[in-house]
Amino acid sequence: MEAATATSLRSFIFPHPNRRLGRSGAAFPRFSGAPSSSRTSRVTVSEEGERLPYIGPKPKKDWAADWVLSNEATVRSLPIYVGGASLLAVLLNRAVSGIAPVADASSSQSRADLLTLGLAVTNILAGLVWLSIRPKSISVVKSEGVECKSIHAGLPEPVVSELLWVWESLSTVTCCRSLVIIYDGICIVQIGVAAKSSTEDGVALPVDAVKLMQGTLYQGIKKSKAQNYLANLSLYPGKSELPFLPTNTQAVILQPLGDKGVAIIGGDTIRGFTTSDQVLLSLYEYWILTFLHSSPFPLLKFLLSCVMLLQFRHG
């Protein structure tokens, strides 16, 4: 009965199951600030059905910010030019003013020249620092591994159907490329791109669920009972506990499933999971637990998560 109710609720929340959801689709919105140069035209509809012009505040164009973005190299080099010009101006002034080349501490002109030279050198050094430090561009990386779709044989068909739906929705609207679900010491789902096995060609590396649940990553989320987001996986030593993921996995989310399981979501982009994606994944915890019957009143929790998901879609 719970499975039938959940399916009907899912149909209510997602009324167009056959429509493929793009990353910018309406079913799972991504919230991002509009660029300063964008102009959005909005209209409202009156009670009679007439289209009325939007009279609210309109976005303003920030010319300074747009110019800086389009001339980034020039802006970074500007302190070097200013410092170099100031240095030449001080030396030229001292050469043509008839002042002795040797600095004299008792001369106010010498003290001013020394202060100006220090500021000029500081500008030059600041420009060199600006040129040497550049933000690293973040791009989508193609996951290296083999396609895998391993589902535990003991799962009922309704559970399998819902887990496959979770995978399809995550892989469509987020940067998720690998999904592993471990529950009660058993790997029930390994789907997406997985690491290659060293013993067999073209075969995915199986998940050692017992070893993973004994590791620090799982013990950490079990203790905190909160989602753990590894935005740049290469910077974390716990990466060695996830050998079944593709070797070039960029980001990972560890979502606890009650007290007995964990969902591991691997992405192909550094910091690719947005705040809205993390909220969505936390809602899937109740969704999955509903069908695994791992918590009291699973249907009630599922109904609450559906309400939250509706607020998330339209909020």
C-alpha cells in the first residue's frame, strides 16, 4: 500500500514523467544570481486574462563590473604600470630639480622621495602578485571507468523501480555520475560510472560494504547524522576509502540513510553540487527509507518529504 501511495504521490509531484529534465529544467530549479547586465522582462496576468506590464524594479547594468570582467588582464597589470610610472617620475624629478643624488635625511624632499619610492615598489609587487594568482577554471570532467548497473537481487520490484527513478533524476538534474547505496552492511545499488576492476577487463570494481562502513567517512556521518559534502575530493585523505568510484571523481556527497546505511553520490565537477542539490539529496533519504522500511512511520516521513519537495520546487 505504501509503495502504491508513494507512486501516486510521485506522479502528483512530477506530472510529466516522460519529459526529460534538463539541468536548468523547472522540475528541479537551480537558484543562481542573474548577471548584472541581464534584462528580464516580466509580465503579470489580470483577473480578466489580460497581460499587464511588469512595473517592479528592473535590474541595473553595472558598467564598472562589466568592464573589469572583460579587461581582467589589464586590471591585474594596472598596479605594475602605476608603480613603474611613479618610480620613473620620482627619479626624473630628482634628476631635473638639482637636488643632490645622495639622499639627505635632513631634507624634506629626500624624505618625500623615499616614501614615494616605497609606495611605487609596493604597487609593482602587488601587480606581480595579482598576475601570479589566478582563479582555477572549473570544468566538467568525463568520468574514467566502466558503466555499471548492479542492483541487489533480493530487492522487491517496487523498491528497484523507485531506486532507478532516484538515479535517473539525480543524473539528469545534477552533476551526479555515480551512485552507491549501502544498507545494513550490503551494497544494494551500484549504478553509473564505476572504477575498473584490476583483475577483469571491462568489469566494475565491486563495493566492499563492510570495509567502507568501518572507515572514517561512514563513521563520521553516522556520528553526526548529517550530510557530508566533499566539494573537492582530491583534497581529502578519505578518498582512499572510495576506490569503487572513478579515479577522477571530482566531488562526493555522503548522505546517511538512517542509522544503517549511506548513499554515496559522485560528481564530475568540483563544487558541482549546489545548495539546492544538497537539499534535494536530503529529501531522498526519507524517500529511500520509505521503501526500505528502516524507520518508524516511514509513510508519514515520506508524506512530509513530499510537502518539503513541493515547497522546494515552488519556493
